[in-house]
Amino acid sequence: MHNHTIEQLKSKKQAIVKFVMDKSSGKKIGKVDLAPDLFERDVNYILDYLIQSAEFNSPLLFADFTAWLTDLLVNLKIEPDHVRLSYDFIREGIENHIDHTGILEEYFELSREAFNLSPILDMETMLAPENDLQGKYIRHLVNGDRHLARNLIMDAFHSGKKIKDIYMNVFAPAQRMIGYLWQTNKISVAQEHYATAVTQLIMSELYPHIFHDTQFNGLKMAGVAIGSELHELAIRMVTDFFEMDGWDTYFYGANMPVQSIMKTLDQGKFDLLALSVTMMVHLNEMKKIITEIRRQERFKTVKILVGGNPLNVDPNLWKTLGADGTAKNADLAINVANTWFNIS
Ligand code: B12
């Protein structure tokens, strides 16, 4: 992506926003007349995400954001056609204010598919069947039944269900569904927070059991969620998978500044650093951390594995970030690491 276009997008952003506001008001687009502040905020977001995607040379990231935003707005009773129209105005605004817009075409073209949404579904249709473990678990979370959720999982575990299986096929999909239910306005923020707290609680109860039958393989890894990224459950799962595979693991959660990460790497002899990102807005921070670590000769043997939603959306992103590799989930992360360190 040409830096000049990105710089222009940044410097002309307010002018483009104003153009879109002028074009939209009076036309009953979205809720522009009822809530102009919110409309303006959303236009700003769209441009921020476009800039961020362009900085990473990734039309896929912008398309993914557009799909997410459209789903969110449609469930807030905004017509998909109005979202489409706002995008047309943004595109026009950009063409009016920026010299070379050709390279942005692909971003808008790919996003168009996002407007062809699946119909709005009721919650029951979205959930896994009521009689399967995941389906039962998520219903307990949504209903606020902490004890039932806990007993369901602990009973499954004591009846022989593997922890890896519970993580991959119950916790992870249930958490993602909880997010989708929030996004589509079916549950509240409070329900979303509660569900996560319950999942974390049960993970802690299972934790002592993950050490069973594990043969230490002599390797050490650290798991970190990038910067102000508050989503730390995924990297906790990844770290636990490494532990179950015989690694000596250290889970640091979120909010580790790069200096602290480097200090940690200095103090222990780590073989692998696993970095997780969930929100696209934290990709710059991830790149900064990797660049900083790679600049230090003393860390050259430390492998850097990255993962999380944006890396699953764009399979080439890990290279742009300067990492050594990525994996789509905790299970596959182990395969990648095993290949790197020749573990069979
Ligand atoms: C719980 C949750 C929160 C909690 C987090 C608590 C915590 N301690 O982790 C809180 C309440 C703090 C939160 C806040 C926000 N959240 Co939130 N949150 C979620 C939710 C529901 C679940 C996250 C989770 O636990 N996922 C479970 C794991 C297993 O997910 P996973 O990505 O599948 O992980 C696998 C892979 O990605 C991969 N992987 C991940 N990391 C790594 C690293 C390595 C090295 C490797 C190899 C692999 C790997 O392996 C994992 C395991 O197999 C998601 C929904 C979702 N789709 O995930 C939304 C979600 C991520 N949140 C979202 C949003 C918008 C927000 C907020 C902006 C607003 C809000 N909803 O409150 C804030 C922003 C906070 C911030 N600054 O970061 C959106 C993001 C949308 C987008 N397109 O960016 C989502 C997708 C919800 C939605 N559908 O709209 N959130």
C-alpha cells in the first residue's frame, strides 16, 4: 500500500467525515437525523479501520470489519442499504479529497459482499442443539446459571472428556457465540461479562488437572495478550495447550509493555513467545513489539508465534508483522511449535 495515500487519508479524514455528514443529513440515512453524533462517530470508525487495514496492506481486514459492523447495525434496526449508502458516500468523499484512490478500490469492492447479510435470526436458532454439551453450556451461561454450567463441565470431565476437547469444542465456540449474541443485540454486556467470568472460573478449576501425565519436554514458552488488548482468554487457552503438551509455560495475560516483555525474556530462557491479538486496532502495537524484540540480537533464538482473530482473517498478516508463524487455534499452535523444535 502506498504510504502517500495513507498519509492523505489521515490528514483529510475530518474533511471526508464532513462530506459524508453533509451528504447524508436530510436523507434519513441510518439514524443520522436522530443521532448525528453517533453517525459521525461511526463514519470516523469506518475511516480508522480503513486506514488501519491499509497500513497492513489487507483488504480482508477491512471486509471483515465491514461484515461485523453491518451485522451490528442491522440488529440495531438500521437498513443494510443505508450502511451500503454510507460506504458509497465515504468512497465519494475519499475520491474528492485524495489524489490516487485506485489502490483503495479493492478495499471497497471486497467489502460489498458484507452487505449481503444472512437474515436476522432469533437466539434459539443460533445456538448449538439443546442436548449437546456446548448447547447446554451456553444456555446455562445466558441464563446466568453458574452452578449448572460448572457442574455440567466438571461432570463431563470426570466422565472422561478430555480438557483439550472441552476447551476446543465447548469453551471456545461458546465464548464466540456469546460475543455474537452481544453483537446482534440478543444479550447485554452484563451477560457477556458474566459468561466470561464463569468460563474463567471453570478453567481455573480444571487447571490442576492439566498437569496430569505430562512429560516435560525441556522447552519454555510465554503467552501474552498484546498491549491494551483485554481479550486474554484465547491466549490462556493456547498457553494451557502448551502446558498439556509438556512445555514449561508462563501466562502473562494482557497489558505487558514491550519493556516488561523483554525483561521477562531476559530473566528466563524462553524458546517461544506467543502473542495474541483480538482487535484489529492493536495490530500496530503487535508490530512494534515484534520489531523491538527482533532488533535485539540476544533474542534471536526466541521463536515468535502470533495468533488471534485478525490473523485468522488474513492468512498473510503474520509475515507483515515480522513473526515466525501463526496458527488458527490452540491445537494447531502445538503442531507449528513441534515442527519448529523437532518434537514428534
Ligand atoms: C469475553 C470477551 C470480552 C471480554 C474479555 C475478557 C477477558 N478476560 O478475556 C471483555 C468484556 C473485556 C471484552 C471487551 C471488549 N470487546 Co470483547 N469479546 C469477548 C468475547 C465474547 C469472547 C472472547 C473469548 O474469550 N474468545 C474465546 C477464544 C477461544 O477465542 P478465539 O479467538 O477463537 O481464540 C482462538 C484463536 O483465535 C487462536 N488464538 C488466539 N490467540 C492466539 C495466539 C497465538 C500465539 C496462537 C497461535 C493462536 C491464537 O487460538 C485460540 C484458541 O483456539 C468475543 C467474541 C469472540 N468472537 O471471540 C468478544 C469480541 C472479541 N469483543 C468485541 C468487542 C467489540 C469488544 C469491546 C470493544 C466492546 C465490548 N463488547 O465490550 C471491548 C474492547 C476491549 C479491549 N480494549 O480489548 C468484538 C470484536 C469485534 C471486532 N471485529 O474486532 C467481539 C468479536 C464480539 C463481537 N462479536 O462483536 N470482550
